[in-house]
Amino acid sequence: KFIISDSNHLQILIPPGYANGHLCLSNDCIFHYKQSELYNRESQFTVKYDSNGIIWPIESFILSDRDQYGPFFNSQKEENEF
């Protein structure tokens, strides 16, 4: 996990095909990203926010339906739901 802020100026490179999650820790947050390819909605995938034992640093979330009801992913299983 990484904390990115306006004071530390961190950037993170996430290779294509890898899942990633984001949590805004303030009331105002702008998330900006670049992609290496043109946007293609059909190539997107979702992993349920609490999959694979992910522990978030807060207890209450505002989630989109896509994030709340996405398929569960468990890296310990040989076959996943997606």
C-alpha cells in the first residue's frame, strides 16, 4: 500500500492487466491516471473490494455498485470467478 499526497508527489506504475484499488482519505480527492492503451470498457475487470484478505484502514465505505458487487478474487484458489 502507498499513501499518495500533494506533499509527497508519489506516482505508482501499475502494469496493464493488474488489479489496483484506491481509497480517498480526505473529503476532497482528485485521482488522475494515464493508460498505455486507448480506453476499452470491455477489457476492464473488477475485483470485490474485500477480496483476498484485503484489509482497508477504515470501516465505512462509499462504494459504487461495481466495486461492492464485483466478483470475489482469492489468489489461493486455482480457479477464480473471472
